[in-house]
Amino acid sequence: MQISDKYSPQETENKWYSYWLENNYFHSEPNEKPPYTIVIPPPNVTGILHMGHMLNNTIQDVLVRRARMQGFNACWVPGTDHASIATEAKVVAKLKSEGINKSDITREEFLKHAWDWTDKYGGTILEQLKKLGCSCDWERTRFTMEPKLSQQVIKSFVDLYNKGLIYRGYRMVNWDPEAKTNISDEEVIFKEQNGKLYYLIYKIEGTEDFLSVATTRPETIFGDTAVCINPNDERYAHLKGKNVVVPIANRVIPIIEDDYVDIEFGTGALKITPAHDTNDYEIGQRHGLAMIDSLDDDANLNSHGLHYAGKNRFEVRKAIAKELEEKGLLLKAEDYVNKVGTSERTGAVIEPKVSVQWFLKMSEIAKPALDVVMNDEVKFHPEKFKNTYKHWMENIRDWNISRQLWWGQQIPAYFYGEGENDFVVAETIEEALELAKQKSQISDLKISDLTQDEDVLDTWFSSWLWPISVFDGMLDTENKEIDYYYPTSDLVTGPDIIFFWVARMIMAGLEYRNEVPFKNVYFTGIVRDKQRRKMSKSLGNSPDPIELIEKYGADGVRVGILLSSAAGNDLLFDEELMLQGRNFATKIWNAYKLTQGWSQDESMKANESDRQAIEWFGNQMDKTIAEIADQFEKFRISDALHLVYKLVWDDFCAWYLEVVKPAFGQPISKEVYDQTIAYFEELMKMLHPFMPFLSEELWQNIAERSPENALVITQQRKSKPFSEELIKNFEISKEMISGVRNYRQSKGISPREVVEVFTNAESFSNENLVKKLANISDINFARKTDKPSFTFLVGGTEISIPLSENLDLAEEKTKTEEELKYLKGFLISVEKKLSNEKFVANAKPEIVDAERKKQQDAQDKIALLEEKMKTL
């Protein structure tokens, strides 16, 4: 087929993606082949494609496409996560813009709005993944809030509750006043903030004496229930057993003693506010202190805040400092930098808050999940993340799994009375009614007497089941899909969710399948800009991936992002890499176009240089295939691409095609042409996982293909035994050719001007090929020349080219003298280093060897130049 002058990515991408979908190449069903399974880290249903997704999904697609071409039944399950906090925030904001408050509508009405939002925006990111070329099995697309997946989440909650692993209790939680829900410790981001350290005056009851207490949060004094000192602090020994008066609030509270107090920090006295500080809560529990919650869910002061009731905590902080100063109750205020907990989702400053929540006991299920990673049953790539994982798993706390939201799986706990334990846990309200009758001993209870817990489950409590639930493994534990596809093969994700998701999926897999959920975890790095800043919308430093695809083509973008993404290391995004990717596509296109311009002659036989090139490239390809397989084993995807890149650009385009290319206007032997196209086809197979669109386009152009022979499902060539010696000899030939070309370039001599060569070698292994590419008329083996010449070394082989008669010999003599002078100076410096006994004794052997090699090379070059000087 006629090929166009230029590669058009847009036209090609749409054409072939539609073709792949029409022919159902991405769909998988259990069969006799070995499975290769990846489940997508489900992006938020509200999300759009960003650079992190681009990197992560390109890597997954490379792995899946390669597996498909290696004889596996490849299955890549796509889907989205309902993202409780993020989605609810979007829906609340949308309603607010329409003049509707969440508090003014029912749960059912709100959920209808949430589903409308999801239906409208939920598929955006998956459609964008298609633009990237992702070969997901779209028929298997799942959503964490779809009925079957929700059913599995509820089933696991009931199961864990019945096993005694889930419990309900009062705890200090991280309250996000913007999202109006608690969040887990892992979702709290600590940021340094400039603030003040206020030294408040707490008067000793019945006296004018006072105790000074330092705090960064004076607005919380309304919740104070004690002041604490260290029992070993002699400064306050006289105050033991006494009381103080809380400033402004005028409540009397006791002075207590506890070793927790740091004598060196602040004044050595600590205000204890059990309802608003995690450590204060612990002290309050130890000392049986009352708990006064002075903030509401919006982080405004409540009635305990007296005249500040209804005002925001930060507004109160400024106002109360002013009031304290006016009343002589503020000793001083200093500038202070401290780390403040903020919500990962909303950025709001977290407010510690005591409330009743649901928790999952982690200690029992964490131990097996730690063991399988430490013994490499689940392998981490790179391995360094094992230590991060180990540290977290050994210091794990119970998982707070309830959230004060409406969007999510509603906790299946049903209350039938006023008592704290008047509830039952069941998958349906009908089952709950029967359990409630048994537990309460009230036989005439009705469904209308039951009230379901208002809270929903943490989003991660649904996604920790993802590798199981996408195959409905919690509903039918022995269905053919879960038995065939589970455990999955590889997981590609970011290290930032190693605790949220990776650890918890391993726990769930062992708990419910008694098997790990995947065999390998490949941690991608974070995509950063040139200033090493994490890419984000707020910084405005993140390009739109779809715009990049439109500009450079999907293949160009895939190559660009992979070339700089070593596993686990951050990727410094540079648009130049996308340009490099596009240029690579152009190079491949032009190489194929070149071959299509050759006329073929069936009567011609391959000449010696053609045969040498064909034999070498076949061996070089087999060596590269083996090296690529090794890099994939180690999950060094970027290094594997570099190997393909070199094989195509350097070995095939720069060397192989140069050898076999016929002279202008001359035909090529059909035998050589056919072998060249056969090699090109193998290269397209190797390229396909990285550059699916371009490779399929060229593959289909080479020959008429039926759908059964599309590149996407064609099997890659397996590595065969190869000759290292043959490859090494060709490398030597390349050096010789480059040396002759360097002579022409440095002397300004036309490549068309033939040269004669003298050498101390008895023969060259690729003599005809060297003569053709270096444009050599004669090679005089084992002979020297008396003429002025340009001489260079390739290993121990000396090659001399008599200088062209057109050259200025006086100028050549001057240049040679300068080169000799430099080399002799260099040799002195190396010999000085080698004559230093201390250096030779203490330096690493390989460093000493390198210096000796430099010495030998310099001596050899000096000898050559001195010979040249005699001829000049």
C-alpha cells in the first residue's frame, strides 16, 4: 500500500483504536491460556486525566500489551472509585450554586443528585484513557458503588463484625470541618504554618498568684478541664493539689501531675483540653477528667464559647487574644512555626474531635500481610519500599472505617433502642429485624422500629476488596472468573497509597481468599516539573495530557513519559521528551518509507556485505530480546524501552539500512528486501507495547492482514541463541568505519572521495561491509605506509589513511605537534598518580586499572603520532 509522506497520529489513532474495539481484542474470558491480570487503580469518578494517571496507565498498558503478545490471556480490568469525600464535596458545591443546602434535603434526594453527577461526569477519565491507547477490557468496567460491588462491601463488614474484628466506640478522630466528616490518620497532611505561641495567665484559685500556660490555640480554653505539670518540676511543687481559674471562662479546674509534660517546653505547664487534642484526650482518660466539646461540626464555637458562640475558630483566635490582653490575662505572644494537620482532600485544618465511630482491629490481620511482603511472596519494585511498608505495618493502629457522609456504602448497623448496644449488624434490614427480635427479646418489633446508622464506610473499605470484588469473588467464592484471574499478576500504583490501598488489599486478599491479591507491585515515581515541584492544578505547572496527545501523538507522549521514569524514582517532566517521542515515530516512519522506495530484482543475489549485515542484525536482535526480557523481569520498563529505541534507531536505521541500501537508482536483491521487511516486522512487534498506534499502522501497511493477524494479538519473537563474538566483531567494524568517517569530517574531505587504508591487521571480519560504508578502495593488510597519514587505533588494530593531496601538510604538522604536546602532558599527570604509592595502595583496584589503561592508551597514541611526524 502507498504510504503517506508524513505520519499523522490523530488519523491513525482513531482508526486503529476503533478497529481494536470492533474486533474485541481487549476482551478476555477464562480459557486454556495462562492468565495475566491487572486491575486498574480506580481513579476517582470525579477525576480527569493528569500526568500521574498518564504515567501509571502507560506502564500498565505496556505490561498488558506485552503479555498479550507473549501468549498470555491478558485481562486489564478498568473502573472508577466513588470517592466519598471528593464526590460529596462536588455535589454539595453544585447544590449550593443552585441555592440548595444539603441539610435542607433528604438523604434520598441528595443521593439522586450524586448519581446524576456520577452519570454525567463519571466516564470522563475512562474515555480519556482510550485516547492514550489503553487496552482495557471495557466490557468489564466496574464502579465501587454499583450494586454488586456495594453488596460485597456490606458482606465483608458483616463478616468482620461477626468475627469480632469490627467494633463501635468513642475515640479521638481527625475531623475535617469542611467535608464534615472524620478522616484517617493517613489522610492528614502536616504542613508548617506561621502562628503565635500565646502565654496565658491562669490565676491560682483565691489568690492573685498565677500560672502561665503556653498554647497556640487560645480559642480552645473553653474546653479546658485541667492544667498539668510534671511531678518532677520543682518550680511548681508548691501548687500541687491546688486549682486555677480558666481565663475568660472563669471556671475552676484542678492542677494535675503527669510525666507526659515536657519541663523544657513553653512554661512547663500544659492546659488540658481532652475534647480538642489527641494527647490531652489520653491524659484526660488517665486522670478521669471531664470532657467539654466547645466546637461544632463547622469548627465554630458552640454555647460553651460564651459570647464567641457561632464564630469561626480562627476568627475567635484573633479576637480572644485581644480580649485576654485587655483583661491582663496575656503575658506575651511570640511568633511560632509549628506543624498543623490538614485534610488531604479539602486542605482544611483538622480539628481533633471525640465521637463514636466504627473501627476495624488491624493487629490480627496486619501480621500475615507483613509476612508475605517481607518473604517476597508479594514483590515490591523497587525493593526499598519494603522498609516503608514494614515500619507502618509494625506500628499500625485500628482503622477508623466510618465517615459522616451520605455518598458511599451505608453502614449495615440497625438500632432498635436507646442503649449504646441496642443495635444489630446484618446485610439486609429483613435479616436485621430477625436478629433484633432475638437480641432484644421483643417479638413484635417491626422494620419501622429499626433505624440504620447514618454513616457510610470509608472509600478505602470498598477499594481494599477491588481485586476480589471486580470478579464478584465475595458473592460466589468459587466462580470461574475469580478462580481463573485471581490472584492478579501485577499492580502498578504510586507509593503515596502504599498504606491506604496496597497494604489493605493484601490484608483483604489473605482474609478472604487465603492468597495474596497480586504477585508484584510496581511503584511509579511522582511526576514533577523541572523545579522538582509536584505537578498540580493549583500550582498551574501540570500540562493537559489530552493537549499533549494532540500535539505529539499518543505514541510520542507514551515514549516521552517512559524514557524518564525509572521505577520508584520521581519523573522530572520535560516537554522535550515528548518531542523526542514524536521524532522517534517520525524516524520509524521514514525508515519504512525508505524501504518502500526500493525496486526489487529477483535475479540479484545478496552480496557479502549484505549477508554480513543480515547475520549481525539477527544476532543483535536476539541479544536485545533477551535483554528486554531481563529488564521486564526486574520491572525496569524505562530501560526496556531504551533497548528497543537503540535497536531501532542506532542498529537498524543507522547501520543495517545503511549497509543494505542500494546505490541511487539501483535495485535491491529481493532476498535482501524480504529479510529487511521481516526484520522490520519483528521490530514492530517489539515496539507495539510502547507505540501501539504507529506499529499497527505500519504492520497493516506491510501486507494485507486479516483480523486474526492484527499486530495487537500477534506473538512476539522469542530470543534465540546468539553469537557474542559476531556482535563484538561488528562493533569493531563500526569503530573502524566511524574512524574513517571522522578522518573525512575533521579534514573537510567529501564522503564520496575514496580512500586507501593500511593496517597492521591480517584481516577484517566484515571486510566488504567496512569497505562499502567507509568508501575504501583498498585495504593493505599487514602493511605500513611511508606517506603522511591519519592514523587511529581500534583496540590493538592500527589503521592509517594516507592524507589527501588536497591537504595543507604544514597545517597538519602543526595540529599533530599540538596533539602530541597535550598527550605528553596528560601522560605525565597519569604517571605521577601511578608513581604515588599511597594512591596505588589505597585506591580501589578498578580505579588503579583505569589509570593504567589511560597510561597505555596515551603511550600508544603518542607512538602513532611520532610515526606520523616522521612522514610529515
